[in-house]
Amino acid sequence: MANQIKYFEWNKGPAIIKPSKPGHVKGLFLSPTTNKWTPANVMQVGDFFDNGDMINKDDFQERFGIIGKDLPSVI
């Protein structure tokens, strides 16, 4: 997981887990109110797995669009 993005549908919207600094990952979800990627806390990241659906990149892009094109870029 450390070198690739994991894609989720969570709370009817897009969420991802991506590498951050070496040995760490960061969870983000697209806020429906601000249309910006919002950092997820530890409980939310766990909920990505518990109550969300992990999907592959193609399914993510089909459902939500392409990050950096249809969706805001992830910094």
C-alpha cells in the first residue's frame, strides 16, 4: 500500500488513501460542501474500510472522475 493510492466510495463520495511521507499514508475524502480534499482522521480512515467500498482506479474514475481533471488535485 505504501507506493500506490487506494480508492474508495465512502459516504456516497470519493475517498482515497495515498502515500505521504516515507512509511506513512494519508486518508482524504472530497468534502461535498467545499469540493476540496479533506484530511481524514484515524476513525474515518478505518470507516473507509468498514462502511465504504474499496474500488479499483477505473471504477473510481468512472464513478467520480479523474483526480486533477474532474476532481480537485491532491497535494
